[in-house]
Amino acid sequence: MNEVFTFLGIFGHSPAYLFAAHIILAAVIVLLLAKSATKSLQIVPKGMQNIMEAYLQGVIAMGTDVIGKKEAKKYLPLVATLGLFIFVSNMMEIIPGFEPPSGNINMTLTLAVIVFLYYNYEGIKKNGVIHYFAHFMGPVPILAPLMFPIEIVSHLSRIISLSFRLFGNIKGDDLFVAVLLMLAPWVAPLPGFALMSFSAILQTFIFMILTYVYLAGAVALNEEH
């Protein structure tokens, strides 16, 4: 798979370089999209502004169902940014000559750790250290010594779940289409490209909705109990 041509590979073939170059490219594309949407704001949105506003409204609607409209708007910058970055990274797999950075565990693991640290920080900030970690012990005090380590492991496993789900799906799709390209480079990959496009959107949505779910579980302890 290291022999697959990439445009950025012209300047170097190191896996670390290729990963860093593609992840920087994805970040630049996201910044350009944001700049294009905000360079001439209008009351009646057109073009990229219209697309971006529709996207943000969709993110808020997604979060409202999970955490409420007020909190959905509060965490909109995090979730919407993650969504754009992951989507652009995922879609690189269907463009010949590019590698999706989300097909590298280093990116997905980093994003998962960011989400993990942030939702725990928000939970502690809103509920206090004692009250936040008290909910790890469950509703029955006698079971607290058993429930606490189980909850800790459960929360740590979210890092693995978030990172490996995204990485595994994107990497698997990338390898699948690479094989098709080697076997029949013109016709056979077309269904694969359609599958990858759907997978790119689906995996972006899953990462975003899980981020909202984890935030809801951390900041809405009073409603939970």
C-alpha cells in the first residue's frame, strides 16, 4: 500500500510526512471553507454562507435532541468544527492522489482524547469534582466499590470506541477501493466510491452525535438522577 501514488508524495515518501501533510491540507480546506462562508455575510445567505448556515442549523438540531437547545448551541463550535474536519478528512479517500488522514489512528486517537478531556472538564466545571465523580458510584451506595472502577473503565473505553470506529471504517474503505483499483481501475471502483462517500458522512455523524451524548452525560447529572 506504500506504493500508491499521492500528489503530496512527490515531496517525500515518509509515512509521517504524508500523514502530517494530508492533515494540514484538511485543516487548510476547513479554514478556507469557513473564510468563504464569512467573507461577505448577507441577511439572505447565498452560496457557501447558505451551505454553512444549513450545516450549523443541522448540528444544533442534532444536539437539541440529545442535550437541549441551549447546551447544543454552547457546544456548537466544538462539534461543528470536529464534524467539518472529520468530513473533509474522510472525503479525501475518494479523491485519487490523496490519503484520508482519518485513516490514521494518530488523528482519530487525538480527536477522541480531545473529546474525552473536554467532556470531563465540562462535567467537573458544572457539577464540581465531588458530585461529578460521585455519579460514577451508581445509585446504590453498597455497590459503589464495584461500580466506580467499572465506570472508570467504561469512560476510558470511549477513547478506544471513538478512535477505532472512525479509523477502522475509513482505513477499511481505503484498502477496499485500493484493491479494486489494482484489479479493475475504471469500472469496478465506482460502487466502492459510492460506499466510501456514504461511510464518510455516516462516520462523521456518529462521531458528532457521540460527542454530544458524552457531553450530555457529563453536564446533565441532575436531570439524570
